[in-house]
Amino acid sequence: MLLAQLAIAGLQTGMLYALTAAGFALIFGATRIFHVAHGATFVLAGYAFLESVGLGLHWTVATLVSLFVAIVFGLLLDVLVYRPIQRHDGSFFTVFVASFGVSIAAQNLLQFIFGGGFVSLSLPLTRASQVLPGLYIAPVLWVVLGVTVLVFGSITLFLERTNAGLGLRALAQNPELVRAYGLSSRKLSALAFGLGSALVVPGSILAAITTGLQPADSAHVMLISLAAAIVGGIGSLRGAALAGLLLGLVENLVVSVVDTQWSQAASFLVLFGFIIFRPSGLLGKASQS
Amino acid sequence: MINRRTLLAGVATCFAVPTLLRAETEPYVLGTLFPMTGLLAELGGVYTNAVALALDHITADGRLKRPIVLRTQDSQSTPQGGAVGMSKLVNVDRAICVLTGITGVIKAAEPIGTRAKVMMLNGGGVGPDLAGLSPYLWNVIPLANQELPTALGWMKAAGKKRVALIYLDDPLGNAMLKGLRELLPGIGGALVGEFSAAPSAQQFSAIVAKVRETNPDAVYVASYGTQQTQIFKQLRDNGITQQIITYSVGGTPSVATLPEADGLLFTSQAADWSKPDARTQRFVEGWRSKYKSDPTTYAQNYYNGALLFSEMIARLEPAGVPIDGERLRESIQNGEYELVGGKARFANNGVVGMPIQLNQVKNSKFQKVG
């Protein structure tokens, strides 16, 4: 029964990782901007949700507030940080450093306003009960499952069935051609940042109620996003989802054979394995979504 | 006529007098090396508030001939940050005493402080190997091995013989593992599971599943900061109903407010906020008035640390000797000091002797239970 319990835990962790990585994969895939501040967006969205609930707002309203904060933060970064740098032919490294700086500033601002402590929301939703002898499942597992299917289903439909989605995919593959066809790469970039930032909200809220949040979490979020993006195949949203799931399962199942402290190391071993033996990732360039 | 020797003496005096005068008027530099960012930033805030309150009181007392100035460095909760911060405090700020905390940070910063002969006062790190680490490191907090017997006393009385341990793989966690392995058989108990966690881990569902497999009577958690709070939450969320017990780090404010931590037991040094002595009451009332909450034992320790620094200076000043880390070390080694919580005397290995008590988190408050 231990293996079944670990698989269930791995599934939930993996889906949370997939939701965490989705926004980064979309933004990086479409704009090729190494958006390190994605971690800060995640934490900001989580704090916005928790604070709104703390103020007595209904969770649906709190989710909208969280969405608003995430999207505005993403768009502001695009307009005020990345675009001016790119206008002056800023290199990939310049953009990376700027994004990293914003991430640290956001972390310190959050700490200044809310303190450096752990924040969370305690709900019956996260309380596990025994469903079979030795097998405990919390209702939040089904919520995570439903949200993951909904988010990835919707975004795949959007990217494949709408003009804006096709534009985003085209921007990822050939920005020059996008401009030649009269599409605005600036508008498409803003769309990528808005949508990518909105995508962190489900993962952020679910992380806030399951593991809790603190301002310094942005680095951890980035690490997961980056690992999932690389293992899944740079730019592939479906790949990032599968990779998140794979990393979560490996992280949990591996403790049945090795010491518990090696669980995270095992998932990064998977990452190194992909970098060395399959650099294009699970769903590499040929099958990008 | 002025000869060459007189001229040289005059020039030397011109250079020496301002230096001597400056030495007489320069403030005493007290450094803090606290985790102000990173995973333990919450603790850094508590430590800083306690030092600020102590300095308010020291200034109001006006007992010292020269003022104390505070220089702060952020250890970023990491050993590397600790080493860099300590280096700045001793080489740039010329601190003669540094208040510090967190076992891993202290172990990284200590060689730099020892080399510069700077007194280091620890009020937060409880790793047993901090005892005797350096002649300049003094602990105003009892170390974890001093706390374990109280926890084991409770386990024995409550009949909790099967204990599972979740510990952080660092000097503190490993010391707790060693302590429980050695001491549990003495009460007829056994460590039925040892589960280490990496310092950056945030998901503990796999560890909890393995803890459940061992069917323990109690779960001892030896971690700190956000990670520790996450472990408490995930233990309860994943169906662990057994008693959770930990060491003094359980007295962190965010633990008190976590609903899943209700019922948690933790050991700490004796702290009775209703104690009628003037020093304790000044600290408790000062804290309540300044920070609108009850103090914690960490606040007590760092308040005591700053108080101890000023008390040592007050005793050295009448002798007219230069006050540096070496003099402070001699002073603490040979003296007994009146601090919040009672008289403190330090053993030669730098450890303070203080009674230990058992506390419980109940309705978002800490209360003494034994």
C-alpha cells in the first residue's frame, strides 16, 4: 500500500508542478525571454489570494483578485522592463539579469509588507482521510486533477483553435514572418505575458492551501518551472505538463527505495539525464504545441 | 632650540592624540548577523525586534560612558551568507561583539569571528556541537541536547515509546538524531523511523507516508523556519494524528497561528512572563507595548544577549581597560549575570545553564505544560 500512497502523493505533486511550470513554458516558448520573475508572479498571486480571503472576500472573488494581480504584474514587466531593454538590443543575459532583479525586489517588497513568515490557508479540503487500509486521500487531489485537466485542455484549445493562439505559436517559431504577415509581435508578446502570468494562479492558490507560501519561494518555483520546461522540451506546454507529472512521481516514488532526503535529488537526476541523453526533452521541437 | 627628537615626539603626539581621543569617544559597535531574507527571515525579524528593545532600555538607563551602535548584516539564512556577513562586521564595521543565530550559519561564521577575536553571542542556534566550538562563542540559549531530556521525560510519562523522527539533514538535525538514538533506549523507547529532508524540500507527503508505515506513538520534528511549519501542516493534512513534538523552534509566531500546529509540544528554556522581578517585567511590558504581542523565548534570548553585552561593558569601564572581544570573553567567563529569566552563569564550553520547560500550542497561544 506504501507504493500506492506514494503514487497518489506523486500524482498530486506532479500536477502542482505542471501547473507551476505552464506559465513559464508559455512565455519562454513564445517570446524566448527567460522570465525569472515568473517565480515572483507565482508568489504575488498566492499572497493576493490569501490576503483577499483574509479580508473576508469569497474565494471566487479572491481568485479574481489574484488573477488581476498576476496579469498586471506580468504585463507591467513586459512593458516597463523587457521591451525597453529589447528596444536597445539588450542581450539575453541583460534581460535575464533585469528579470532576476525584479524577482528579488518583489520578494523583498512582499517581506516588507507581509513579513518573512509562512502563510497558508487551512481548509477541510486538504485533510486526508482513509479510503482503503493504509491509503489516505485528501479531497484537494480531485480539485488539483480537475483544475489541471481544465487549464491544460483550455490552453491547448486556445493555442490550436484561435487566431491569437496560432499567432503565439507563430511568434515562437518565426517572429520576422509574424511581422511580415502584418501581425503585431508587441501585442502577441503582451498576450503571452498576460496569459502566462494568469496560468500561475491555479498552481499558486493550490500551493498556498497545500504546502503554504513565503516570500522566498520564488526561487523554488523557478527551479521547478525550469526543470519541467527543460525535461518537457523548451517551449512545449504539453511537454511541461508531462514533465511536471514525471518529476512529481519520481520525487515521491523514489523514497520507496532510497533515503527520503534524496527525493528531490532524484528528480534533478532525471533532469540531468534529459540534458545529456535527450536535450530536446519529452516533446521536443518537432512536436511543440 | 627644538632638537630633532623633540620635533619627532611632537609630530607623533599630533597623530596619537586624536586617535586616543577618538578611542575614548567612539561608540561600542555591536553587530547582528541575523537571517533577514531567505527561508528563516521570520526569525530574523523577531531577533532584530528584541535587540532594538534592549538597546532602547540600555540607552534609557544611561549607564555606559559611550553609546552602543548597531551594525547589521543579513546572513540570508545560509552558511555562505553567514561567512560573508561576519567578515563585513569584523573587518569593515569593527564590531567587538556579534549577536548571531542558526547552527549552520554560526559554524560558517565562527572561524572569522574567532580569528578577529570578536565575541559572538548565540541566542538562536541549538546544535549541540556549538558547545566548545570557540573560546569567543557563548550561547545564551540552552542547546538541543539540554532540551532533549525534558522531551524524553514527557515521552516516558505519557508512555510514548515508539518515536519517528523527521529531521533536516544539517548539523542540528543530525545532532538530534544522534541524541534520540542514544537517549530513547534509556526510557525503554525506540526510534522506529528516521526520515531526513533536504534543506530546500517543501513537499513532505512521501515522508509522511513512510512515517505512517512505522506506526509511531509520537513524531519528533527537528527542522526550522518555514520548512518546519510546512512539516507540521502536511503531517496533519496527511492523516497523522499522533502527538507531534519538537524543540525550542516550536515557539515561532507562525507556528502559533497555524491551526494544524494546535496541540504541538515543544521544549524551551524556562520562560515565565508573569515572574515579578523588575528585569523580566520591563522586558515583557516593553515588548507588549512596542510590538503588541507576547514575547517568545527567542526574543528573550536576544534581549538578554544585548543586555549581557552592555552589562559586561558596564563592569569593564571602571577599570579603564580597552574594551575588545578578548576582555569581553574574560568578563563572561568569570561572571554571573542577571538576565530576563534569572541569573545566568556560563560553563567553560560557552553554554548557559538554564532550566527547561515543556510548552504546548493551544488556541494559537503558547502555554507551559510541564
